[in-house]
Amino acid sequence: MDYINLGGCGLRVSRVCLGMMGFGDASPLAWVIDEAAAEPIVRAAWEGGVTFFDTADIYSDGASEVATGRLLRGLGVDRDQYVVGTKVGLSTRPGPNGGGLSRAHVLDAVDRSLRRLEMDHVDLYQVHRWDPHTPVEETMEALHDVVRAGKARYLGASSMYAWQLAKAQDVARVNGWTPFVSMQNHYNLVYREEEREMLPLCADEGLGVIPWSPLARGLLTGTRTRDGVHRTARSASDAITESYYGSAEDFDVVERCVAVAQQRGDAPAQVALAWLLSRPQVTAPIVGATKLAHLQDALGALSLSLSDDEIAALEAPYRPHPVLGHR
């Protein structure tokens, strides 16, 4: 395992981050596994060198944060040996103030997350989405107060427009508040719109890039076919996947990934992740794993080196997309 600074800050993270969205007892989602099934995956990740774990308060109504805390404590290592990120912003409680990035919700939500995690701080506290109803000054000051209170070490952002990230960073700097150190964005072989503005901005600002859905919610691994066959419980029940991916051009990219993988003798998931890891702006893809094989593919991708010709072949079928993932 290689380790790298999270953007321009001093926090070191593994080149692969384990996404914890798929873990949680009594989750309403058919594809989420319970803590007993997740334990060997988390332990194998740790033994493989993974030190970076990402969750959110919205995942399975908080059950993912509960599972994350328990599973990491079960490793039997000191808290400072691993990096934990969670998120705030999506609606987790009934009523008009049950979500968003108001001061009221941010300060309430961080305490709720810490109680579920059974931790006194998180390493990376991220805004899950932009809140158009709250002044960015209010949000950034509240997040700064979270850091000053010792409840978070660093701040991160997730999918938004580049102008929104630039505005938030400027507001933080002008007021002497804590800026974001990372961007968790939607980026993979099937969806590359982030290359237009967001990735250049992150490079200029020195932000770490930790893409979500690096395998296009499993599409790049063959979970769905061009003629509509669903091969996994998630692909059959995940409405977001249906709304994001499925054009003829998307499947052209998938089939090219499969072809390159077959020529190399590697799994398509490993090739897709190796491509992402080869992008100079990418710090650590956030990989979801509900089977040990998923994790093994992710770890295996770290040792793959794609040639310039292979990268060009993988990228050639791509066609522009509308913006996806900002809501």
C-alpha cells in the first residue's frame, strides 16, 4: 500500500479508501450487509494497508456510522492509526431543519454522528452537497467552529460546481476560517465531466480528490448489460444507477474496459480503478465492497500499470454527459 498526503494538508491516507455505505445492521437497502458479514472485509482492508474509511450520516439512516465505529474499534488498534471521514448536509431528520448546511443543522449533526461512531472526533468532516438555502458564510463559519471544538480535524467538500467550491474557499480564507482540504466528487471512466473545471480547480487549490462511485456503481464491473439484464441485487434495486448510467455510449466505455482487461488478463474492476489511480489529481478512490472479491480487486489495482496506448483506448469511447451527482 502506498500512502499520500490528502491534498496540501499533512494528513496521510492510503491510496484506496474503503467506502462504508454498504455496511449497517437492519438497513432498508437490499444490498447492504450487516456487521458480521462486513467484519472480514474491513479486517482484510486493514491488513492490506487501507487506513482511510468513509461514511455519512445519511447512509442507512445512520446505521453505517454505527457499523463503522464498531468495525474499526474491532480492529484493536489505536484511534490515530486510521482516518475516518463522514458527511453532513442531506436530510436525516423530519422537518424543515432536518438537513442542509445551516449552523443549527451542522452543529447538531456532528454531535449525532460522533455519538453513532462512538468517537470524540472525525478526521474529515465533509459537506455532502451544496445547500442553496443557506449563506455560504454561515456554513463555513459553523464548520470552522466544529474544527475549533476538536470534533473534526479537517474539512472536505463533495459534489458541487467548481464556482461553488471556489466561493466557499474564498469565504473561508477572507474570514480566517478553516478551508476545505478535499473534494469527494463523481468521477470514473463512464463519467468524466469533472475533468473540465473541478479537477483543474482542485489542482490549483491543492485539494485532495477522493472520487465516489469509481466503478460507476458497479456498471464497469458488468453488473448490468446493454440489453437490460441486472446481475446483482444492487443493480436491480438502485434507482440512482438507472438514472445516471445506461446510454449506448456508456456501454461502449464498459465494453472497452472489458476488452482491455481481457487483453491484460486482469479484472475489469482492476483496470477501471487503475485508470483512475493513474490520474494525477486523484488521491484515493472510495471503493465500496460488500464481498471480499471487491476489496481484492481494489487492492490489486494498486499494482497495475496501464500503458499510454491502453489509457488512450479506455478513454476513446467517452462522450459528454449532463452534470450528474450534484443533488
